[in-house]
Amino acid sequence: MKTIGVVTGSRADYGIYRPVLRHILSSPDLQLRLIVCGMHLSPAYGLTVRDIEADGFTIAARLPTLCDDDSPEGIGKSMGQGVTAFSEEFGRVRPDILLLLGDRYEMFAAAIAALPYAMPLAHIHGGELTEGLIDDAIRHSLTKMCHLHFVATEEYRRRVIQLGEAPDRVFTVGAPAIDLMSQLERLDRAALSARLGISLDTPPLLVTHHPLTLAAEQADAEVGVLLDALETFDQPIIITYPNADTRASRIIERIGRFAAGRANVVFTESLGSQAYFSVMAIAGAMVGNSSSGIIEAASFRLPVVNIGDRQRGRVAGGNVIHVPADAETIREAIRKALSPEFRESLADQVNPYGRGTAAPRIVEVLRSVSLGQELVMKRFHDLEACG
């Protein structure tokens, strides 16, 4: 029986992992070892470890990796603390394969800690671009440290191979979050309204805005123009917390002040996957710079106003309107997104990130791959010379 270690550090990656975790648990020859860290264990970000417990997953280890400081120094300390915590954990129990997702620094810390153990690493969502973030460097570094790659599109597969990874180790599976959306029972409008304490008779705006980590000093200005733009709109506005990135506390403070005096605004630490997807299903538009606006929203044919450079470089569907961080431009884009004509133009849209079959394909590879030196001994795959 193979033990699959899975690292989760935030509500965002946990929501993506959930269908994969279910498939691991249902495989008689696989054993799940779930390692929880980062934002999950922080009261400031909603103690989302409780969502994992409520879903019935057994938590094998809880590793405190998040410093109470979102300055560049604090983020660096969190990374170092994470390397130490994961190193100690792997000294106690070493999974046969460690599964990582995306591009956050807690995933990077886990991979660094695994290297001296010659542990096979598998990575979900490699090959993507987010040119406004340190995450871009982390994601591509993870690609070079990992031995199996589960990518969301053919374009991303080509990029991982371009980074020197062997083609037979790179699997185009789609985005696991799409699997989850088809499995969750959605809350109806009345249930959402009762939970959030706000009327949802008018389709709301769903807003998630994260720091731009390659230009963290712009975080305050960028959220400022977003809030200026939102002041124009009377419909309900549901805003979720940003990730625990550089200067996130400043974004939380600004949005908190904005929401405090407005009866039509809800600012929440975490909606949870069920409520989040349920809101996406009834929203008029999504606004901000979250990857969920690029990946998941297309399955709902939900118009998205994507602000700034945070997601620049990602494959996006026709539902996404890209705008700079300018208040008037954002206002005009939201008006366009809310128009019946724009919504109708999305009727035949197909999500470029797949149709909900990623999890079983990922788990089948984990089940069938042979362990041993052949897996961890990587060779650089050279592309044919051009010209």
C-alpha cells in the first residue's frame, strides 16, 4: 500500500484538493496522510482547519508555519519555519509520494524539506503563469523539484516540458476544482441569504482581491481603486479575505472599513467551498484578481472582471474581462459584465480547464507509478534545436 502525503495550507488549495482526497481514500491500495499548515491554523484567516475536520478527513499532522507578520521579512520567516516543520515531520513519517499543489510558499517549504529524503514529489497546476507574483518563481521551482506533473491544459503541459521535464511524466488532467463543483450540492438563494445575513434578491458581486506580491507596495493603492469602483454599485457585494501574502493585513483593514458602513456589503474570512460555488452560481459578476475567476468561473459562465497583473499569463475563457487597476475602467468593465448582452455571449462557452475528470486521472497515476530510484532520478529533457 502506498502512502500519499498531501500538503494543504489554505482554503484555496483545500477546495481544489477535495475530490483528489476522496479518490485517494476510496482506493484500497492507497493510504492518505493529510498534512495541514499555514492559513488553516490561523484564527485571523478563519481557522479553516475546522472545515477539513467537518468534511471527515483525518488530519495526520498540523504544522504551524505561518508567522504573525506579513512584511517581506515575516514571509521569509514563514518559509524558513515551514522548512523546519516539514523536515521534522518527514523525519517522523515519510510518505511514499508527497502531493503538492500550485505556487504558495508553504508548498515550496515542503518541497525543500523533502529533497534530502529523496522523496518522490507530485505537483498539480504546474506550467501556469502569474507574472505579477513571486508565485511564478515558486511554481516553476516546484516543477524542477517534482517528479510527476498534473497540469490543467495542453499549453501548460508544453511549458512544463519546455522546463526540461520528461513528457511521459507530464499528464494533462484539467483542474480538480471543476470536479468538486459537479459534486457539491449548492445552497439555494434563501439559504445563502440567511447564512450571510444579506438580501440576495439582486444577483451579487463576488469580490476576491489578493496582494500583488512582486509589487507589494502597490497593494494599498490597488485595493483603493477597486473599492472606489465598487462604491458605484447598489447590488449586494460579497467580499472574501485575501491570501496570507505580503501586505495582506493592509488589504483586510481597507476592505473592513469599506464594509463596516454599508448594509449591502459582507466581508467574510472564508465562505467554504459549498457556499463559495453557490454564490458563483447566482452572482451577477466576479471582481478582483483571484485564480478562481480564471479557472472555476468559466464553468458557471460567470462574467469576471480581472484586475491588474496578478493573473497575467494564465489561459482564460471569454468570460474574463482584463482591466488595469483604474477605478473608472473597473466601473465600466463591471457594467459590461453585468449587461444581459455579455452574459448571453457566454452561452456556448467551454471551460478551458476541463469538465471535471481530473481527480480520478491523478489518482490512477499515483496508484500505478512504480516507486524507487527510477522515479526520483530525473533527467533533463532537451527540446530539439530550433532553426
